[in-house]
Amino acid sequence: MKLRLLALILALLLLLSACDIPGLPIVPTEPTIGATEPAGPTDAPTEPTEPAHQCPDQDPYRDVDKTAFYADYSPACCYTNASYRSRHGLLSGILEVPGQYAQEAEDRPVENGKYVRNTAAHYADDGNTYIVCDGRGEEVLRIYKGGGYITLEEVAAYMYAFGGASGSLPANYDSKKSAKPSSSIWGEYLRVNHSYFSGDTSRYPYEPELPDISGCGGSLSYYELDIGTTGTTTPGYSPSPYNTGTKITRGAARIVYARQDKDRNGIFEAEKGEIYVFYTHNHYNDFREYLNYYGGWGEMFGNVTGGGEYSSNTGCNPTPYVETVYADLTAA
């Protein structure tokens, strides 16, 4: 009897301890109050998002060291950034000083044997940003009103977009020809000259006649400004660079432009002959038209191109302005 009782007790003990025996299933329990489901994988792929650009509300260049600024330079990122820079004599555009000759794009559009002049004028930021495209109509860079610029491409685009007799100049330009870099916050990036250009071919017969120019009886007033270069090969001009930081040698390179709302409708229309921008690398002997896109320069015309003697009133032979075709390069 006692043996039978001991066997029964032993069987009960084995049954109660079955959950601890390896290989036997474990019955799951309900989660305790406050327990949470395990988190899913944290490295799941997500669509990349580009953060919206936003410049600081306060001037980031207030105490900037100019040497350090230009040692790690990048162009201005927006109109606000360009405005901050100009307060302290800091450039907004490309830093490289250009050579004497315009660098044209290899794929300049042509129609009916003539170069195409882009009629599109795309602005942003309430008209303070001008969008410059290439010959395919794709955006290349932006020009900011009131920014500082030294390259031919950027200054030409600036004057096309914002220039005029009472319009805007890049911030690093002083209209006086006598301005000195030593007394300017712009230093070696100072550029000078903004003056009336008559284009009077009776006085200067070696100059080609520009479209509708007032000096030849036309209705458009043209103006000129310097383009600072790394030097010049034009006869009679020093090959020195434009601005050494202490001295300006003006050279022979100029932009000559007209931007005038002749019909007074508030819009400057290229098709109606209200905007022209030209570049002369050799002091008005020869010109090329800016075609309103990056690397867009028309066919050379003028005195030396025609085989005339440089700046000669008697041995001159200026070829006429080369007509272009108007088209919107950004149209789909």
C-alpha cells in the first residue's frame, strides 16, 4: 500500500515538472499589461527627399575673412545669398577672370543658315533672378540682380536681363572710369565704366553700325561697360591683366548694349528690337552679338573681320551687322 502511494506521488511530481523537460512544447502566455509588439526593421528603404533651400535670416558674411572666403569659394546659391555678399564686396558669380575672346558653345542652334537668338526671358524671385539656359533650352545658371560678376557670360546675361540707361549694373561695377581698387570694397574684382556709346560711324568709320543705334540716326541709346580680362593682344593696349588689386588697366574689351522699352508696354521684347547686347574684344573694331544663352555668341562682324586696318579712318572696311533668327529655345 505504501509503495503504491509513493509511486502515485512520484508520477504527479513528474507531470508537474514536464514543462522543464527539454523537447516538450512551451505554451505561450498572454502579454503582460504595457507590453508592445516588437518594432519592424529600421533599415527599410525610403524615397530620398531633397531639403528645401533656405538662406539664413541674418547676414552670414558679417565678419567673414575674404581670403578664407575665396579659398573655399562657391557661387551664390540664391538671390538672398547674393544680396548678403554684395554688402561686403563678395562676388556671387564664377570666380575665373575671362580671357580676351568669347568662348562660344559648340552646338549653337542655327536656322536657315543664321544663328538663333533666344527670345525666352525667364525670371524668378519677383524678377530678381534671371535663369540662363544653354542652346538646348536647359538651365545652366542663375544671375541675381545686385550680385557681383566678372565673367563675360554672366555680365552679358546680367545686362540683357537687368541693364538699361537707368537700370542695374552688377554690384562690383563703378560707373566712373577713374574708380580705384584700393578704395573699393571689391578690391581686385572691381570693374569700372558705364557710359553712353554713340556708335557714330561718321566720326569713327572703322566701327560697324549697330542695330537702330542713335549715333547713326536710330532710336536706341547704347551704353558700354568694361569687361576685365587676363590681358589683351589688341595693338596699342598693355597686355597687363585688368585689375591687379592695386591698379586697373582697362584694356580693349567692352560690352556694348541697348535695353529700351520702345513701345512702353512694360516688357522688353527682343523680337521688337528693344534688347541688344554685343561684345567687342578689340575696342569697337569688331563685335559679336550675345544670343541670350550660355556660350551663345553670334558671327563676328566689323573692321578687322572685313580686312580693314585696325582703328584706321582711311584703311577701314567694316562688315555689317549679321542678322539672327528669333526663337524660344526653352519651348517644348
